[in-house]
Amino acid sequence: MCDFLSFLLAVPTMLTATIMDVAKTSFAFTLNEVIALSTGFIISFIVALLSIKFLLSYIRKNDFIGFGFTE
């Protein structure tokens, strides 16, 4: 649960950086660009949540041997 919370705490930082970047462009977007940005944001958010959920469940069941290199 703490890992999920730390992920959610990063969202305002990323959102603020995006808003500042968009403000520099004077919000000059067409409707198609707004739809593309919104779709990309939503899909990337969902994929990030699923990735974190998968990795946390993998680590709970297995060890870190798959992430290391041994000779």
C-alpha cells in the first residue's frame, strides 16, 4: 500500500510540470490535440498502475534473482 501511495504522490508533481509546460505554449491546442493528450494521459496512468501492481505481486511471490546478473 505504501508503494501505491508514493506513486500517487508523484502524480501532482507530474501534473504541475505538465501544466507549466502547457502554459508556456499559451494553451494553443486544437481539439484533436487535446483529445490526443487526454487519451495518452489516461492510458499511461492505467498502464503505470497495472505495471506497479504486477511488479509488487511478483516481488511478494519471488525474489530479486531475475533482476540481477550473476556469473
